[in-house]
Amino acid sequence: MRFIFLFLLFFSFSHAKTAYESGKILYMQKGCYSCHGTKLEGVHKYPYLANRAKGYMIYKLKQFRSKISDNQQQEMMIPFAVDLSDDDIENLATYINEFVAQESSEKYDDSYQIHGDGGS
Ligand code: HEC
């Protein structure tokens, strides 16, 4: 019995996504990108989110989930936050906070180097 339990535990961990990946999926699934941009850069009057402080993002999303907004503009966020779980909010905030570091490390791979003198 214990062996099976350990096996299942290992199996579920090995398939678990990172908070960043889960946040990224949620961000796309929930349509956050349509207002905040696919690169979290913000669109028109919708604020950019990339690299914003995680604690503040969590605070704001929990406020919106509780239907609390500071102004009329923010009320737009409430329907997008009401059905988020604590985990969802944590994952989204991780995605937002780590976006720039993660995406740029994918683009600029340090292990890739051009050899030679550049030809000049
Ligand atoms: C229909 C457009 C729209 C969508 C979709 C949307 N947002 Fe927003 N979001 C806004 C607006 C408007 C504000 C408030 C801007 C302001 O304070 O002036 C806001 C504010 C926020 C803030 C607080 C930023 C701050 O500066 O205080 C966070 C965090 C946020 N949104 C995350 C999300 C996430 C995560 C999703 C997807 C679940 C999402 N938003 C979907 C329009 C949208």
C-alpha cells in the first residue's frame, strides 16, 4: 500500500506544472491578454502587468474577487476575478512577476554562442 501511495505521489509531482506555467495558461484561458496584452504590456487604458510586484498583484486580484474596486474603471476587473481560486491568483501573480525574466531567458539563450571573429 505504501509503495503505491509513494508511486502516486511521485507521479503527480512529476506531472505538476510550475506556478509560472499554470499562470501562463490561466492568463490565456481567462482572456486576461485581451486587455492587458499578450506580453503583459497593457493596452490603451488597461494597465501593464509585466514585472509588477507579486504581493500587490495578489492583493488587487483578491480585492476584485471580493468585488471591491477603488474606482469605476477597476470594476471591469471584477467579472474576471470572481471565479479565481487562491491558487489561481498565486499562479497568475507568479506569471506576472516573473514574466520578463522568464521570457527573455527563452529568447536570449546564454548557451548559444557564435564562434569566430564575426568575419571582419
Ligand atoms: C475587459 C478588460 C480586462 C480584462 C479581460 C482583464 N482586466 Fe485586469 N484590469 C482591467 C482594468 C480596467 C483594470 C483597472 C485599471 C485601473 O486601475 O485604472 C485592471 C486591473 C488589473 C490589475 C491591477 C493592476 C493595478 O495596477 O492595480 C491586475 C493585477 C489585473 N487587472 C489582472 C488581470 C488578470 C489576471 C486578468 C485575467 C484573469 C485580467 N486582469 C483581465 C481590465 C481587464
